[in-house]
Amino acid sequence: MAGKYEFSWELLGDIGVGRPNLGNTTRVEVYRLMQFTFRDIIEKHVGVEETDQIFYEAGQLAGNAFYQHMITKTYDLNHFVSQLKTVLKDLGMGILRVEEADMEKGELILTVSEDLDCSGLPEDSYEICTYDEGFISALLENFSGKPFVVKEIDCWCTGDRTCRFHAKAIEQ
């Protein structure tokens, strides 16, 4: 059953019409304010593990839509990564780098510096970029046709100065 606000790209609206003076820019604090207040309230309702799952799945939904609307289909990993680097930087989402890639084994190590979710946050004992994990998994699945599990292994919040993700294709 479809929800009240079932996601579609059209829900993003026509920014040029709706924000003729402010345009499509806002500050990172506004995005984080929404993200972390959502996370806080959802955790109070369903707990940390379920909240992480919700954020991962939301990231996947966003990654699927993002790929369909922002990336030109290609079968070449270098071309895919080049497109993704450009669009992520142009949109102010982060600076992507691929540290390792072995598509035959279905494994990648990616970093995102100046990450929208956590760069500049205080240090803590846990990684925070669960939404990004889902987002990256969907991008990789759309590119390769294989589902991926993505786990953040380094985070600004754990003392690293970039977010590092391990991506592994799921055997089917």
C-alpha cells in the first residue's frame, strides 16, 4: 500500500518557480537540523537499530532516484565514478575518491570528504553516516546490476577526517 508521501522525484518540486529569490541553496546546518531531529525522534519511537535500518533504506531510495535522474548509464567503472565525483561535488554533497576497486570480486573502498552528514561534527565513538551507506549501495547496484552492502569503516565522528566506506557485492 502506498503511503501518504510515497517518494517520487517530482516531490522535489520546481525550485526555480518555488524559490525565485533564494534558489536551490541553503546551509549545511539546515540539512543537519532536519536529519538529526528526525533521527532523534525516530530513535525514541523504534530504537537505534531500527532507526539505522530506516536511514539505510531511505539512503537506498534516494540513491536509486539520484542515479536515475543524475547519472548517465554506463558500463565503464571509471566513467561512472567520474560522473559521480562531478555531480557530488557540484551539488555540495562531498568529495568522492575511490581508494580500491575490484569489480570482479565485487569490492570497493570509497571515501567521501567534506561529507554533508558529518564533516566538522564533534568526535564520538561511533560512525554516523548510515544514510550514506544506503545511498552508496543503491548507486553501486544501479551501476553494476548487483546488490551491495555498504558499511562505513572510518568517520569524521570517530576521529578520521574523511568518511571511508567498504562496499561488497552480495552473492545471489
